[in-house]
Amino acid sequence: MAILGSTGSIGISTLKIVEAYPERFSVVALAGGGNVDLAFEQCRRWKPGLVSMATEERASELRDRLGAADLRIPVLSGAAGTVQVATQPEANFVVSGIVGVAGLEATYEAVRAGKWVGLANKECLVAAGELITAEARRQGKPLLPIDSEHNAVHQCMRGGSLGEVTAVWLTASGGPFLNTPKSEFSRITVQQALNHPTWKMGKRITIDSATLMNKGFEVIEACRLFHLPPERVKVIVHPQSTIHSLVEFRDGSILAQLSVTDMRLPILYALTYPERLESELKFDLTGLRKLDFCPPDMKKFPCLELAYEAAEAGGAKTIALNAADEVAVAAFLDGVIGFEGIPRTIKRVVDETTQAHPESIKQVLQIDAEARAFAAEVTRRERPLAPALGVYTH
């Protein structure tokens, strides 16, 4: 396999699976980020035929380290290097785990090269899902979701045909502000927003969970992965995060997927599909006490509604949604805008984006760049959090 994002959490978990099943998997290429120390250790352990780093500076550092250790492994850099990792002839499975649009081109080229692809990068499908899924259909190769909710849907879908599916239900923890009154949202601080009640994640995805935009992205991803219209992909708040997703069939049956909250399980499922291998990742049913569900409040969390609107429009609107969110979240984390400035920024950018359906990855990246530039301009007009008070001032 080739792993895009080998030094990130998905890449590290994938390599743990490789280590647990050495007779089944081997690593032929790795694309890391900026962590040279970890990339060096991965090269020493797995001895891939090719490795790439995010920048030429980091690639140069890694080359020196490998040369000193007498490890003759070619080191590339940037988007071109990542594409080469993704299209290595010896790799028949590619794990796409690079966060954001940085892994978009490589993921698309992996699909074009006829690889089986395990997707852990939701931004790829949000920004370019129409192109990627169409190419996968042309190649006749599966796109296997690693994201836990969509992996759960994929498993439940095996209980019936797509034509029998009434709805897909994606569960959401509700984030840290599930029970916070809307009137208090203007006073939310960065520290509060980063305090997720269930998961320990990166900063952007934690803020996206607090605004429910992460769930909005998952709605778009589900529409594209499972060829469903937005009205048949529903979100249900489930604070315990025990059930990862549910699929409802036309006869009234609902299949739910439960498992340990460990990313190794969906990765193992994707890597071995359609088989299931024996694993140590067991779920303790005796620990279940209660399961709560409630609908999301779209007025409190407008990002979710914005995502549904973008899903309905498709094309450039979903590209702008993702780009604007990334810029707005970064601005919030930097204290440039308040929590409520995130959906305001996204709405402004998506509303101003012309309806279009790009026909190439180059066009996707161009729309993405334009949306980011406009979002940055919008955030500069927002008034920041007052540093002494940690309160957003209107």
C-alpha cells in the first residue's frame, strides 16, 4: 500500500494495522507532512521504495538523515511528490489521510490510476466528490470510507441494496455547546470551543464539531459516496457517540453499527473489504447503559444548514463551503473573529460564489483559492475577540 499522510493520526493507525498483519500488508510508499523525525523512523522501520514530504525544506532534511543512516530511499516533495506516492505501480491500495485539499490531487490521481482507495480525507469528497466518484465508477474500483460514520454506513449497507434504503442517519455528539443557550454563543472562547466532550482531535475538526460543520461535511460526503440526495441523509444528535451511523430501509428496519472508538477498526475494514479479519478491537456490550437521540438545532448551529444548502447546489458551492470554513476556523483560533463569525463568514463566501460545476481538479483548486482569498477578506472585516475579556464584541 501507499499511505498519504503517514505522519498524521490516520497514517500512524494504518501502520499499526500493517504491523499487526505483516503477512497481509506491505508498505511501498509514504507521503508525510512536516515531521521529519517521525518520517525518518517510518522509513527506517518500513523501508518504502519512495517517500515524499510536504515541503522541499523538510524533504532535504530527511534526505540528509537517511543518507547518514545509509538508507537509499528517494525523497520527493510537494504536491508532485504526493502524486507520485499515490500512483506507485507497486501499490494496489492507497490510504488517503492528508488533511484538507492538500491531498486532493493525489487522491484523484490514485483513483485514475485504478487503485483501491481508502478515504479518510472528507475535504476531498466535499470539494471534488463529483469528479472523484465519477472517475471511480469509470475505473470500476471502490472508494472505501475510513471516516468512522461513513465506514459504519458502508457496513450497514451490506444489509440491503441501495434501492431499498430510505435514509442514512449520521450521528453527532452535539459538541461542547449542545446545551448552551444561543444567547451565550457571542461569549464563546477558543478554549471552550476546543473542549470537546467526547473526542480528542486536531484543532480544526474540533471547532468544526463545535459548530456542527463537521457533520455538514459528512452529509455532503455521504451524498457522494452513496449516491443519495441530501434529503435522504439525516443527522441525529447522539451524545454517547456509541452508534456511529444507522441505515433505514423501506420496510422500516434500521441497521446500526456499534464498535470501539478506535480508528484502527474502520481502517482494517477498508483494507480487507469484503473480508473481515479477526482482531483484538472488541466492543464491551455490558458497558452500555443508555442511548440518547435528539434532532439538531439548525438555528443554533447554522453551519449544518449551510452545508445542506451547498450539498443541494453541489459544484462550486461545496468547494467554497470547505474553503471558507477552513479560513474562518483559523481566524477564530487566532482571535480574529468570534465564534458566531464562523457561520457568517461561510455564508457570505458561499452566497457570493457563482454556481458552477468544475470539470477538472485544476478548476476545483482555482475555485478553492478564490474562495479562500475572499474568506480572508471577510474575516478582516469582522471585529475580534476582546483579548482581556475573551468576549466577542459586536
